[in-house]
Amino acid sequence: MAPSRHRVAVRAAIITVSTSKSEAGGEGDESGARLAEFAAELGAEIAGREVVADDRALIAERLRHWVDDENCDVVLTTGGTGVAPTDVTPEATCDVIEREAPGIAEAMRAASREHTPHWMLSRGVAGIRGRTLIVNFPGSPRSIDQAGAAIADALPHALELLAGRHGGH
């Protein structure tokens, strides 16, 4: 994925949602690493990165922590966005956000369409809590590249608007 033309000075948190990786102490978390690289390519400072189990209440608690306590501008998650019974990242995100940003998730799904016949099974959401943008990415590094490329140019503008740093449209 080519770096975005726009760079922003923001703090980002990365949350990998995976019970197996959580039980392994985060060992082998390629998706979290790739998502951190994506955030850095946008110019974000990585405030923190963690791996949590597929537990709706825990995911919501960690999202609130990074938004409310750590004042991150953007929180990016990877994993838990499919249709398996344990895939609860979208529900946890909806428990936390105040407003949805559906175009972000739609663009990410559309970017996957040419790469997999299962693109429509991704249930990731994006939304806003306070002045923080939360975005659910798929769980594979390759999917992160595809989805990230689809939204990389729009994210800096969204973050500027949320921070109140952009007056015109």
C-alpha cells in the first residue's frame, strides 16, 4: 500500500481482537503489526497496541480506555468482524460509538470485493466517540492493506474535522 498523500499528527491505538492470540500473549500478531504500520504511514504516533480476546464487554472497555482515558484521535481494530458466533467486534464498537461513519466501512468492504467472494461477510463498522474515530478492520494483513488503501486519503480529513482543525470543506 502506498502511503497517503496526506499526513496527520494524531495519536492512534491498535487493538487486535483474537482469543487465540490473546491466550498466546500476543505472539504472532501480524495483523496488529500491519495495522500499526498503516497508522504510522498516515503519520500517526502509536500510543499503544494490545491484543484482547473475542469478548464484547472487554473490547468495549478497551475502546473506551483508548478514547476516554488515553485521548487517542483514532482507534483501529483488527479481527472479530466476520459472521462466526465469536465475532463481536462490531457489536462492541456500536456499544461505544455515538455516531456511525458508514461510508468508511462501506469503502473497506467494496475494496475487498475484487479479492474475495466473501467480501460481503465482513461486518466491520466505523464511528465516532467524542472526537475520536474508531474503525474496525478485517483480521488478515492482506485485507488490512486492501481496506486501508480504500480509506487512506479520507482518514486525515476526517481526523482534522473531528479535531476542529479544518474550517472549510
